[in-house]
Amino acid sequence: MRTTPAYNYVNRTRDNPKCGGGVVIRIYKYFIFRDQSHLIPANLHEGLDMVIVQVVHEQFEVYALNVYANSYNRKKKYFRPL
């Protein structure tokens, strides 16, 4: 997890370092958040780069999901269980 003065980051890098990149969710530093990526089933991690974050505030609770599939046609089978 990285940080900057105004934001926290939750990220997941690709399993293959030659591909580079990954997914990230940026959260304003004054929000309380939990990385919920451990809730993603293992079979979805095989085909998709995903991060899930729960953000909690006095007046709301939000789940943010960031998903990346580099080839939708080859990986669309993963979207049904999602």
C-alpha cells in the first residue's frame, strides 16, 4: 500500500512482472477504509486484476471495485460470477 500527503492507495500488481501495470484505488486520506480484496474468489484472480475497498464515513459506507481484463472476449467468462 502506498501513500501520498492527501491519499492512501490500495493496489494489486500483475502476477507477471513482464506485463507491468495492475489496478489501484485511491482513497482520500481522511476516510476510513479497509482493503477487502481477500474476499475475491481465487478463480477470479486467475483471469482478472481486481481490488475491492470498503470506505466508511459517518454518513455513508461505500464499496469500490476496480477490475481490469486485458482481453474482454477471452475473459468474459469471469464476469458472470463477479
